[in-house]
Amino acid sequence: MQPSQYEHLTPAQAIAYQHDLRRQINLSPLDKPIQTVGGADISFNKYSEVVYAGIVLFNYPELKVIGTATAISKTKFPYISGLLAFREVPALLDAWNKLEVKPDLMVLDGQGIAHERRTGIATHFGLVTNTPSIGSAKSRLTGRYDEPGNHLFDQSPMYDKGEVIGIALRSKPNCNPIYISPGHRVSMEQSVQIIKNCIRGYRIPEPTRQAHLLVNKIRIDDGQNLNQQFTLFD
DNA sequence: GCGACAG
DNA sequence: ATCTTGTCGC
């Protein structure tokens, strides 16, 4: 199945595809230390099919920005809880394909295996690109957990059907936790450690945080261009 | 049937 | 997710 064809899938077909993807997940630990990480996110205007995708590359663990890539495309696939990847991955791949050099690992805004079928957007993206990936979500999709303590990096495991599917991590005191889960080709423990190394005083880890700022900027800029074009005619 | 429900 | 200013709390 080609991501460019996702918009033609029915929800039932998308779910069937997730069952297929699930069998390909590999959560064995990374064998080599990573030197670069990428953060990805998308943005869009309410009621619009236009999506703005962006990826920011950093060296690791210093986290200096070493590159970016963006893409603007359209999607017909609606937002359906549990099927987020079918809406966002195609646009992210457009940005991904523009990168001169691919990062050793990607951090996505959403779940990895902390998903009812273990196929959150981070897992989906990791499988499609055959790249190690981690999911860092701002809210819970599924799984039960006890609230982690209120100190930096306090954590609590998330369970679903008897297995640990993620970690609720206190990335900043007095803020809600973030939900970390491996996407593909990285272990649960490594995922948490890498995300902790990407926290820079904000609740959201730097890769995803910078990607979010980037896509919002290109979205606003794009809106400015539209107004500018109309202005040229009056 | 009811409540939950990534972005 | 997006629309948006001030405001309560650490």
C-alpha cells in the first residue's frame, strides 16, 4: 500500500492495514549510538484540506539544528482517533523525501505502540521509512497508568492488555506528563532515555517542539501570501 | 448501551 | 489540531 493512496481507504481498510503493519514492528534496541535526530509535525487551518508538514534535524545529544524540510499538500482523510497516521504520514513523507540526509532516529508528535493496535503514527512512520522512531504524545490514546510524581523525569508505566505499551513522563514539574512509546527499531528504555535527553526546559521535547514551531510558521506565511495576492489586485 | 477518543 | 487575552499558580 502506497501512502499516497491512503485517502482512498475506508476506515475499515485502514484498520486492516494496521493489523498488517503490526506484524512488522521491531522493538529490538538500537545497536549503534545515534548522532542525529529528527522531529516531525504538521499544521493546518481548521476546515481546510491543506496540511503543512515539517521535519527539523538536530545533532545528538547537543541538539543543534542542522537542517529542515517542509512540504505543503492536501489530504481527504479525516481525523479519526486511532487512524491519525493515514491523515498525516503522506504529508510527512513529502517533507522526508526532501531531506538530503536522513536522521538516525525520528520523534513524532503522537503515539508509537501506545495504540490499540500498536500502530500509532510514530510506529507507522518508522515502518514506512524503515527508520528508528519514537512517539511523544501530549495526551493519552489508550492504556492505564498511575499519575507520575511531580518531579522532573518522574515516570509511570502505561499498561494495556497486560503489557507495558508506554511511559507517562513528567517532562516538566507542574505540567501534565507526556506519553512516550517506541515506534520502531528502538526499545522502550532507549525511547525514554532519548526523550529525556531532548528536554530543554519545556514540557515538549525539542525535536517535536521545534517542528511544531516550524510548521506553524510556514502555515502563517502561506496565509500571508494569499492575502498578498488578493492585495495585488485591488 | 455508555464513556473514551493521539492530532 | 485551530480559534485567542488575560490570568492563576509555581
